[in-house]
Amino acid sequence: MSPRAKSKAVVDTARLNGPEKAAIVLLALGEDHTAIWSALDEEEIKEVSQAMATLGTVSASVVEELLVEFVAGMSSSGAIMGSFEQTQRLLGAFMPAEKVDSLMEEIRGPAGRTMWDKLGNVNEAVLANYLKNEYPQTVAVVLSKIKAEHASRVLAALPEDFALECVQRMLRMEPVQREILDKIEQTLRTEFMSNLARTSKRDSHEMMADIFNNFDRQTEARFIAALEERNRESAERIRALMFVFEDLSKLDPGGVQTLLRAVEKDQLGLALKGASDALREMFFSNMSERASKIMREDMESMGPVRLRDVDQAQMAMVQAAKDLAAKGEIMLAGAGGDDELIY
């Protein structure tokens, strides 16, 4: 997911740094004055572009303060909006398209000001998959530059013999020369981060699976059936990518208990009213005997419930599970079957 412009308006110039002030001036001047950019070197362009892309709304008073001589020619609103799209359009007026794309990919990539900040936001499995093909000494340098918590997860994801070799190199490591560090940073930037930005764009089927997950079951069935008639392969792929309520049956006991703590009891009862017997029993078996008894009684006292309300409760539980998985608190097994847990 790409970062978005700040929603809070910039209203005080005292809180702006140099690149942010330059970004506001260049935004105010617009596309007719892009020749100014040619006076900046590549690093300065990158800094100003990063600031510009994340500015958000800049109040008229700030614009006027920074561009006093142009106040008379500005509209009464005077506000400007810094965004990724506006930044890309301005850069495109004086830089080759390929260069603009590369620069914007880096800006849109994992959040972080330095390369090491950015690496800290890369999934450990993705980073480990790249590092396992590098020299152990290079990996040792990289792991020594990122946070210990993240480094531990990356090490655990590396092949064991290779990981131990990297640990030994880290134990014997001496201060790394600046030129070697620069070379590693450059390699990471050109070979890894740029490829990551290109490959992390969401697959269209994955996007549609998320949308279908939020349909009620009747709408979902209607769309899937209609899509099967036109493109069976896409329909099957979307179905495989969807994570639905019944997939919660693949949670391990710890995951079930974590999810139970995160869900309101009335929502849980409503969701379980429409669950299969097996899934319902799985949740009951992970409650205390007393809690299970109370839940069964509550569900019986509900009487008939609307299908739409059950759907909404189940979707809320699925979303809660996804949120917990994103935080690393539970592990979700995908609908496709490749992620089944084996004990």
C-alpha cells in the first residue's frame, strides 16, 4: 500500500524544513516554471520530490508568506495540494519518463527516509528471499543496520546454515568503510527496492477478491456465477484468493482465542448463527465451559435472525482476523490450501 498525502493542513512555516519550503514554492509556480528544477542536483530533486509528494494541503497563509511577491496574483483561496500525481506531472515536464517512474517508485515504496528505514518496512520473508543469494558478509552488514527485532525475523527466515554463517560474520564484524556501505546501499536501491516497488503492485485478481469478500453472500454468488460464464479461469482464481468466514476453521487454537478476545460477544453470537456445525464447535471448544454455555444460550434466545445481519457479523469477524494477521498476532491460512498448517 502506497502512502498518502497528509490530511492535516500545513499552517505554520516555522514547522517546515528546507525541502518542504522549496516544494511549496515549486508547487505554487507550477508546470510553467519547471526550468528551475534543472538547477538542482539529483539528490536535491529527490529530497524536494519526497517532501512535495507528502505535503498534503498547504494553507493560503503559508503560501503567501513564502511567496509574498506573488500574493497579488494568487486567488483568494490560495491553497495548493501536494500529491504523488502532481509531483509526477511536474517532474515529467523536464525529466525522461523512465527517470520519473524510477524516482516515483522509490518515493511510493516502503516508508522511510533512509535505505535502512525502508528495509525495516519490508516483509522479512521477502527480504530473506533476496539476501539468501548475497554474500554472507553483505547480509551481515545489512542485518547490523536494521532494527534487531526485524533482523531476528529475517535471520529466522534464512536457510539455517547460511544464517549461522551470517551470525558468525556479524560477531567478527569491524566498522564498515563508508565506500563499502555506499556500494551496498546503491545495490539495494537499484537491484532490490526498485524491483520491489514494481512487483508489489497488487494483482487485479487479489484486488477483486478483497472486493468480493465484502459482498453479502447473495451478491457474491451472483457475481461469481456471472463471471464464471464469461471467464471461468478468473472466477476460479478470485474464489481461491478470497478469505471467507469458513476459512477461520484453519486458525490454530491460539489464533482462535486471540480472535475471540477481539470480537464483541453479540457479534460473535450473530456470526456463529450462520456458521457450519464444525466451525461453531471449534469456537465453542476454545471458550471456557461457562462462556460456551452462555454463548449457546444467547444464540438460542436470539431466535430467527436476518441473513444480512449474519453476513455483516461474519464479515466483521473476517476483517478483525485480517487486522490481527497484519499485526502478526495470528496466522491466517489462505483459501487456496497451500498455507494449511501441519502439526
